[in-house]
Amino acid sequence: MSEPSNQPDRPAIIVTGSTGLLGYPVCIKLADAGYQVFGFDRVGLPEPPKHHAYVRDIECDLTDSVSVRAAVDQVHQLTGGKLASVVHMAAYYDFSGADSSLYEKVTINGTDRLLNALESFDFEQFIFTSTMLIHEPCEIGERISEDDPLEAKWPYPQSKIETERLICEGHPGVRSVFLRISGVYTDYGQQPTIVQQMKRIYEKDFQGHFFPGDTRVGQSAVHVDDAVDAIIRTVERRDAIPPKTAILIGEPDPLSYEELQSMIGQQQHGKDWATHFVPKPLAKVGAAVVDAVQGGDAFIKPFMVDMADDHYALDISRAKELIDWTPQHQLSTTLPKMTNLLKSDPDQWCRKNGLSG
């Protein structure tokens, strides 16, 4: 990205995690919408493939107070300390379920460092990208709303709960918005559980025929373009959204595990993919054995077995009301695109999804 001088006629925005799956397109879309964007991310991450005249990259390591202060000071010099919004997406994420000190260093304390450094700024909004997984799962036929109980079942959503609490209690004067986003997918896949499910069926993996839960359950997902659109709309409606507001972002009615299995099987092999129930104790033993054989690199971990019955359908009425947002994509209609890309070039599909071929 280029190194422009500040544009006084353009409201300024900081975007953290600016080279990520959501971060990069958010930067571009905000710049296209008339904002001056300052993208914060760590040194050494791949540079985005395109450039934009109104996006400026600034090195920032959220685990280092000196780095955060230097990045923020640079923005202060260019903006006079005025920001329309801060879109905070940088966080630690590990789908293995293992605990890590990086959840505290990056996600929780990193957010605190950033907000402390921003104390001298006049900024209208602070958006924190959270996750729907901080909520307690719902029953089949019901939907989760923002006021429903919270329950983190592994370290990643727990770090998001603690960070939301930090923002509300540690920085009460901040006009905060919490976007609780469902699993983000692209035309290539990206969303880990969907990608793994597709890979198992494509390779006709015997393990892919077994599931330790109710196959009627499902988890809401959201296309990357719709997630980006939700963030942009939240920025543009910053004056109308009350402080400390949570908004769920995702497709309201998820495909069930059984529906996904059937659709993927039909698209890849021209027939349904049979799925059989396996008791949880046996599934845990099997997951542990496979993980040990694969040196700890197996996708399915024993802790995931206990969550096999979790159902996440979303009530998105608040998103409709406050930011006029509804998803324009559906996983059901995107799956054929994913399948075509997988079948046309399996090696490239695996590389793009961080998998071994």
C-alpha cells in the first residue's frame, strides 16, 4: 500500500489486523467509501497484492507497548488526534483448542494497550470484532440473540468475552460496538470446519462417515463479503449506534451437519454421504489416538467431541435494525463454487486453505 499524506477532507480510521482475511478488504472498502485508513499489523506479514491511495500501512505489534505507542503517535501527527472509528480485528486464534499465553498477550492485553494509547484521541467509535461462540448454544428451532447467556467452551471465545468485559469496564467512556461474527467463509472455503468436512468427503476418508452428536445441529456462517459489509455499515452508522452495543453477524439459519454432508457428497461424488452416530466416549478415544498418530496435527481434537451437539442459529434482528444488514450470500449456494474450485485444482485449494494435499 502507498504512503499518502493525510487527507483532511477524509475522516480517518485505524484498522488493526489490516492484512488479514477481513482486515485487508475492510481497509480497501473503507478507503473506497471516502475514509483515510491507517492499517496496523505486525512486521513480516505478507503485503497485500493491491495498493490504494488512501490506505497507509503502519507497523504495530500489540504485544509491545512501545510499538503500539509509536504507531498511534504516528497517526496522531497525521490526523491531529481525530478519528471517525477504530476497527479492532487483530487477535490471537488457534483452532486446536489449546490454551496459550498469546490470548492474554495479544487479544486481551493488546486491546488494553491500544485503548490506553488512544486516550489522547477524539474518536467517535471503537469496533471490536468478537465471535458468536461467546454465546451459550441454543436448542434446535431456536435462535441466539445478543442478550442471551454467554458461555465460552474453549480459550478462543473466552478471550473474546474477557476483552469485551475489559472494554466495557476498563474503558467505560469508549463508544464501543461488539460485532459477534459467525464463522467466515470464502468461495475457496477458509472456514476450518467446513473445509475439513469437504476434504474428508473428497478423499473418501472413513472417519468422515461418523459423527458423535445430533446431525440436525448446525453453526451459522457468513461470507467474507457480507462480514466486510457489516463492518462498513457499522462505521457509517457510528452516530446512531449506542455505546456498548453487541450485534450478531451471520446467516440466521445454518445448514445442519447432515445437510452439509449430503450436499457435499452429492456435489463431489454424485451421491449422498452416509453419516453414522458414534458414542462420545468412543469418539474421544478415536480422536486422541488419531491425534497422537499424527503428532498432534489432527484437526479433530477430543475437546471438540463434547461440542458436537452445539447449535448456533442467530437472531439478526438487531443487525437489520441498527445497520440495515442482512447477508447477501448463503453457504448453500456457495458450496458448489467451493467444490468446483476443489475439484479443478485440489493442490491449490488445499494450499489456499492451509492444508496438506
